[in-house]
Amino acid sequence: MQIIPMRDLKNTKDIEQRCAKENGPIYVTKNGYGSLVVMNIDYYEKTMQKIYEAKLLMEGLTDIKNKETVNGSTALNEIWSKYGIQ
């Protein structure tokens, strides 16, 4: 994990290279306290995808816990009926 002071943000080329090399976030401090996080777009997109997938898993686990599920053949029959598939 890299931590840099706010004043180092002036050198954008260096920050961009650090983000690519680290493949992770860079924490930016102001007056010794956390202020910003900088990351490259690839890392951001991967992180957002993981969050989305975790959200879907949590929704599925909640459905199971609340017994809001149907078995596979019932689900397929409902889909086939809805779309007129024989």
C-alpha cells in the first residue's frame, strides 16, 4: 500500500505510473490524515465488478434464508410457459 502526501499529486505522470505498477490504490494524505484514494481505471473496474458480484451473492443467500426459491425444473417450466417455448 502506498501513501503519499497531497502535494505529490502535482506529478500526475508519476502517480499514473505508480497506480499501474502497484495495481492497487494509492492513499493520499492531507495534514497527516487520509483524504483521497487514487487508482487506475482497470483496478477500479475490477473492484466494482467484485462488489456487484458480492451483492448478487448476498441477495441469493437472503432468498435462500427467506425460502424465496424454486427448484430448477419449476423455474424452467415457468420460463418456458412465459415465452411460449415447448
